[in-house]
Amino acid sequence: MSKSNFRSYIKPGTIFVALVFLLNIVLFTNVQISLAGSNDFPDLSIQETVYAQQSVIDAVYEGEPQTFTLSGTILGTTESDIVEIMLSTVNGEVVVTQTLAKEQSEYTISGVPAGEYKLCVHVNGATSAIEFVRVDGHMTVPDIELVPVRGTLAGLSEGVSAFVYFVPENKNGMVMPLTVLSNGNETEFVHILSPGNYHMIVKAEGYEDFVSPDTITVNEDEMVLDPVEMVIELKLLTSTLPTGSENKAYFVELQATGGKEPFTWSISNGSLPRNLTLDNSSGVISGTPYSRGDYTFEVTVTDSYGHTDSRNFNISVARRSSGGDSSSNISSSGSSSTGTDTTFSDPELQEVINNAEETVTLVAPAGITSLTITWEQYNLLMESGKDIVILIQGVQIVLDPTVINLPDDARLNFKVEEITEDTAANLVSDTDYQLIGKIFDISIEVSNADPQGEYPQKQSVRLSLPVESAFWLDNSHYRFDVFYYNEELSQWEPMQAVHDPNNQVLTFDTPHLSKYAVLQRPVKEFLDINGHWGQEDIEKMAAQGIVGGYDDQSFKPDKNITRAEFTAFLTRLMGIDGNVNIKFTDVAEKDWHYKSIGNAYKAQIVGGYEDGSFKPNQYITREQVAAVISNALDYAGINPEGNDVAWETFSDARSISPWAKQSVAMASEMGIVRGVPSNDGRFIFAPAKYATRAEAAVMLNRLTDIYESAKLNF
């Protein structure tokens, strides 16, 4: 071969490759020599060096992969939307993300190697479209058209974040949800989607997942979805069940919270003790077990939307002992005894009386609105000297048998009837109240040979109305009260019911029986308390109708409170309302505070001055507040064992007036009145300091808790 032919045969690229190869041999030999003369490097480093050299050779021979450009257009978004393009491999590895500028609808992605990809469009953080593309050259993706899908979320508390997912059919991959912040009412949202079929899922912490029962088909036009009602997570609250005794009546009501009523209860695994049954609608386990042993079973509660919660329970049935509990109860099957028209047989009633120490509880079966006892049975109850508790449709009636004058051969019929929904709606339609639950018409009637009529009641009876568990969880029950419907005036009147969170009922005493309902007072919003240290107490007292504001929607929390204002607040809290006749020289019958001052004076909670005045517009001092609160506790029959020297804990104790020291000690000991920090870091009582409206609301809220607890235990 000639010299000239050799040069033409060897291409320039071949020469370059050969030179690079020789250079690597030289470098590699030098590295080996260098490493051979040193023990500072392990053999692994040598291997890594070899691999690094090999990758250089591979790069020389193989070259860089060919890449392409992807472009397209997004249609249907607005200037306020944030649009993001995400390109990922089919295995989910993100290749590139790109956020479009405002008013930009076109996108371009460069440097994309050949292969199959998933192209996702996210609008406002949520997945709007998923397209699968195969890249084998420069290409323009077909236009992606998006349309707004509007929806509404209801049932969420204010500030709760919900996550709305639209999962496309037949397209695998992770879907990013739209985040919706609830406003506490019906919260609207807009999800931008490409046409197609979707499954909608809504999630929120503490709530049951909503899953659309049907496929949602998005077309090319804007669409509006049906409202979605979110419900609090269904939970079976009851954790343990009481022990039973053979041949002794057993009754327990399972409790659940959240979900959507009505609930359905079932035994999903295992079995109850023989002769005990679970009522599917009320969750009551009742009966008289007659076989000793341990029984394990699973109870499932299901709400009307199909959400479920289950829990395992155990009931141990022991040999019956001679002792008894402080209360005993009996649940009727609804059948009548032979020859009589009673709910319970005489032997059944006598047994439950014998087993009870203090209270006999008679329970009407689910769906039954009345419960009847005969004159003979009534005498048995009266002779026992024990209180009677009647439980019908969740409403509890507590009375002393001696308050009823029952004629011979008469029957006593307790009734709790639900008012129809239409009638209930009409009764509250002209008010600012919201009906919570049912309106109950409660009556106790006497029947014998004479025409039936209401019983001659000697004193008040105690009633308890149930409130759904969900309201106790989020503490929204503080705006509730039981109201009595005054038929003569056609108006609802508050009963100042006590809130019993343990039993989830509102309890009150009443001298008359009629229609009763749990109503929610409207929210009272004040424009000047947001962020104030007393905001929570002010809102709670305002919701209960105890404190009020001004016409300009302000509360003026830091304004000094007058004697008339504090007296009015206190009489509302105590539920003192009656006819009065007072003769203070500066309080006229036309004054707004006349009745409250009169009632408080009549109850010996407040007093006047030696000159015959009350000074209603004079500011009230902190020690005067303590004295008035102490008088209110005495009026309510609350006499704690106060520490007479508790007032000495304040660094300014010597400045407390002698007549106020015992009141300050009592109010301070009970946590109603507290000190204020001084400049030297110690706490002072500041007895002569005028109390502010915020301080008054806080102290009255503390008094409310003590007052209600005392009323429950009375």
C-alpha cells in the first residue's frame, strides 16, 4: 500500500480515537505505578478509577443520545390560575417541570430523549389533565382543553382543609388534589379539568372520606356538581360494657359520634349472652341474661351513608349477688301483662325496685312513645322512697313519686311524642333560632274512669333532652339551650338548661310540661374583640344570651362596666326572672335595667346605698364584683369550704375592704376572680380598680361552669 493511499484510508476521526486511547493507557499506567508505591489507598479506589476510565471510553465511542422538542397549548385557564407542566417517565420519574407565566398558554420542552412519557397539567396545584405521549422526533402535542367544574362542600368546620381528588378512569398515576379551605358554611370550589370520566374523592382530617357513587363525566362545557356533605368521622365511643348478673335485668346504650344519622347497629362477629338483644336502631343492649360466662363479640355501627366503625366487646355474666347498685333499670318489650294495660308486669317492677338503691329507671323500647304504670305499681314506687327515671325516645324524666297525687285505680301515662317536621319548621320559622334535633311534646297524664287529664303536679320535674355527639366534640353546644313553647304567647322561652357533656344532654327543671326543643342561638359577632384576650369567653357568654353589645356591633371589652350592666348579666346567667317592685330613687320602671336590678335585689344578690339610691350607672369595682358573685353563690345554694385567708395571697391584700375580704377569698378560691400581674412580677387583686366588660364576661363564664355543675348534682 502506498503512502498516499494509507493517508486516505485512515479517517481523521479514527486518528482522534487512537490518540485518546493511547493517552488513557499512559494515564492508567501512571495511576497504577503511583498506587503501587503507596498503601494509603484501598483496592476499591483503584477499581473505581478503572471504571471511571472505562466510562470515558464509552462516551467517546457511543456519543450523546439524540433529544427532541415537545410543544403544545393549554386552553381554558384564566389569568389568576397557576399552570404547571410536568413531564415524567411512565415509571413516574420526573423529567422536567415548567410553570407558565401569566397569560401564557403555550409551552415548549427541549432536550427530551426518545421514549414514552406522561404529560401532566396542574392548575392551582391540582391535576387537571394527564396525557400519554410517545416521543420519537420533534412533535406538537394536541391542544389540551380545560373546563371549570364547580362544586360545594358542606359540613366542614371553619378553617378545615379539604382535599378534592378527581381520578381519571383508565389512566394510572398519582393525582394531585385541589386544596379547599372551609369557611364553616357551604364552601365553593372550582376544579379545572380536561373532558373525560372521573371518580371524585374528598378527604379531610377528622371526617369520613366522600367517594362519588357514580362516575362524573366532564364534557366541553362548564359543569356544576351536586353539593357534597362531609360528615365527621364515625366513631363508636363506648369502650367497655358493664358486667351482668344472671337473672337480672341488663341495659346499656351504646354511643357513637360523627357520621350521618340514623345509625344502624349490628353484631358483626361473635354473639351476645343468651336472652340479650341489640336494638338495631337505638344501639341498646337489653334483656335478662340467665347463663353465666364470658361473651366476646364485635359491634358495628353504620351510618346512613354506609360509613362504619367496629369495636370488640366483652360481657361477663356472673352469679347474681345479694347486693345492688345505686340505680337499677328495666327495659320493656312493649307487651302488656295479663288483665292489665301496663308496660311492665308487677313482678318485673318489684324486682327492679329491690335491686335499686336510689333510683329506679324505666325504659320504653325503641319506637314506643309512652310508658304506663298502674296505681298499684305507683304505690310500690312511692313506698320505696326512690326516685323514678323515665326514659322515652332519649328524653329523660326524673321525678320524686311524692310529687304526683294519683287517685285510686288510676294509671299514670308518660308520653314523649315527636312533633312532625312540618309543624316543627313552622314553630321556629319566625325566630332567629335553629332547631337542633326534634321538638318533643312531653306530658304526664292520669287516666281512670273519669276523663283523662294532666296530672296535678306539686313541684318541678327534671327533664333531659339529648344532643348529638358531634356537637360535644367541637364544643359548639355552648350556643344551645332548651326552649319551652309558650302556647298563649306563641313564643319560645329559654329554660337555662345545664350542659352535661358526660351524658351529652341538656338538663333543666320545669314546673310545667309542654313542647320542648333544643335550639341554637344565632352567632353574635362583635367587631372589636378579634384577638382580644377575653374573646373566647365573650363569644361564649354572648352566644348564651348572657352578655350583649352595642348597636354599632361593638362590645367595648376594655370599657368599665356599670353596676346595672353587671347586674343584668348576672341575673340572665342565674335565670332569675319574676315580677318586681323596687323603690330606688334612681331606678325607674321605664329603665332597661329595672327588672334585672329588681330581681337581683329581691334575691339579696345586690343592695343599694343608704340614701336610697342604687347608682346604676356607676362603675363597679373588682371587690364589689367579688361580693356580688359571692351573694349569687349563696342564692344558688353553693357553699364551698372557702379559705378565709385566701385573699392574703395577693400582695395588695391589705387594701381590700374588710366587708369584701370573705367574698374575695371565696371567689378567688373557686377560681372565679383572679389577680392581675403588677410591675414587680407579683399578683395583686386591685380591689378598687373598676372591672372591665371583658373581665366581667370572663368571670361570669367561670361562674357558669361552677353553677351548672352544682345544678347537675343537686
